[in-house]
Amino acid sequence: MSETREPTQRHVVITGGGRGIGAAIAERLAVDGTRLTLLGRDMDKLEATATRLRRSPQVETAAAVCDVTDEASVAAAFAAARERFGPIAVLVNNAGQARPASFAGMKRALWDSMIAVNLTGVFLCTQQALPDMLTAKAGRIVNIASTSGLRGYKQVSAYCAAKHGVIGLTRALALETARSGITVNAVCPGYTDTDLSTQAAAGIAKALNKSDAEARAMLVAGIPQGRLMAPEEIAETVAFLCGPLAIGITGQALAVAGGEVM
């Protein structure tokens, strides 16, 4: 692909594309008309999102099960995606998971899981997509990190470590690909109105004997705008980074967090 091609010729792969931020990104990029491959572990959610997108005549969408922590699963999913829609022009590494635990009480299995899902998955998927971009001398990689990659939070040290790693990987790969027509950036959402925030609020409510409303208020207390982010706000940022006017933006970690991180 060259930077002058029309968006309809781009093949976009989105991991964790079946719900939440991933689904919002898919819906936003579909507006531009493109070929979308949605990857994730829950085929029902992936197919539900893909079905909605197929209602638009300007977008082709496929869904496939993929465990981003498993190298063979990733290789098979990307090979199938490439066979169906051609070389990959845009990769959005969105798949991730957060599970709370105090550092002192954390089990090794939880640590390994958080690193595998949130960091190793980015590595494996990017290694699969990057050769197409290097051949084309163009491409966009957007890693969905978190404000947890820019600061620390209590009870999620493994998640913070993984997301800091995603940002470090983003910056290093941006330097390696800077002369290849490829941009590599991270988007760092703050607390966003998805099921993950609902789960976080439920955890707070249970741990502190609070109501759901009180727990949700605690989540937004540290956000200057006093609200959760909308998934569509994250999606719009990703769309901009994938667009023609963002070619000069690489190696950046952009917070979409209502002023929580500056």
C-alpha cells in the first residue's frame, strides 16, 4: 500500500474486536470503507459486531477466533486474514485484560497472564503484520495501551507493568520503522465506559461495601472532567492516527483520559 491509496483498499486487523473499545474502533474505521478482520476469543461477540458492520455496502468484514497469547493461534488467524483480504495495512492491537491483586499477594500465574495477554500478544500480532507493511513501505500500527502505561495504580501492578511495556515497545518499534513509511503509536484510554469499568466498579463496591453508584463515583473522582471516557472517543483517536494526515506522528503515547494524565 502507498499513502495515496483509497481507504477502501486497506486491510485492517483489530484484535479484541468483538466488544467495547475494539468494537467501537471497528465501527469507526468501517465508516471510511475498508476490509476489516476482527479477532478475539469470543466468536459470538465477534460475529455480532461483524454482522452489524456488514450492513454497510462499503465494508467487508470477517471474524475469527484468535488467542493472542498463543503463537500458533496468532499465526493461523493472520494467515487466514491475509488469504481472505490481502496484505495487512493497519493493525490495531486492542486485546487486553486487567485483573486486580495486591503485589504482595499476587500469584505467579496472574503475573504471567497479564504479561501474556497485554504485552506478548502485541509482540506476536505485530510480528505477523509487520512484514506486509515493510513490503508495502507503508502501514499503521496502533497499540491500545492505557493510562496504566503512563502512571501507576494500586492493585494492578502486573497490568501496569505490561502496559508500560506496550508503550516502550511502541517507541522502540517506531524508531526501527521510521524510514519505512510505517507509523507506530499507542493510545492510552483512561477509565472508559465499557464492561471493564463496570467490573472495576463492582470490585470496588464489593471490597469497600459501597453501592454501585458510589463505586462508579470513586472511579471518576480523579478525572478532571468528572466522567468516564466513551469508547467512541478512543475510536476517533485511532481513526485519526490511521489517516493520511497523521503520517508525521509516530512513537507517541496519546492519553484519552479527561485530563487525568498530562
